[in-house]
Amino acid sequence: MKVKTNVGMVNGLVRITAGLAVLSWATAKLSRHEDEGCYLLAAVLGAMKVGEGIVRYCPLTDLMDGMKENNKNTDTQLTDEFLPYNPS
């Protein structure tokens, strides 16, 4: 299975930078408050963003693009169902 990159170069660099900033902040907080679970979650999310930037693949972006492709034909059907016909 080959995964295509769905994140651009600049977006990848921004993800790496932001992920390292969050990861370093959370690690500093974890060194003083070891029992806080929110800092551990922040560290995991920061590391995930660093990984996404390096690999240049974001699973959430891929999911949203897939949903957009699947709903492309149903958009007009939903609009017709929920919006009343206005002949003006």
C-alpha cells in the first residue's frame, strides 16, 4: 500500500515547527507535574504533528478529502431536500 503525500512542503515545515514547540512545552511541564494527564496528551499530539510534517501525510486531511469526494454528488440532493423551492 502506497500512501500519497497530501501536505505541501510549507505546510509540512509549519507542522514540524508547531509540533516541536508543543512537544517542548509539554515536556517542560511534564518534568514538574508528572501526574497531569493533559500535558502527556499535548506531548503526544505535538509528536504526531512532527511526524505528519516529516512524512507529509495527514490522515485527517485524507479523511476530509475522501468525504468531500463521496459527497460531491449528494450535495445537490441534500440542497434539494432541505431548501424549499423558491421560483423568484
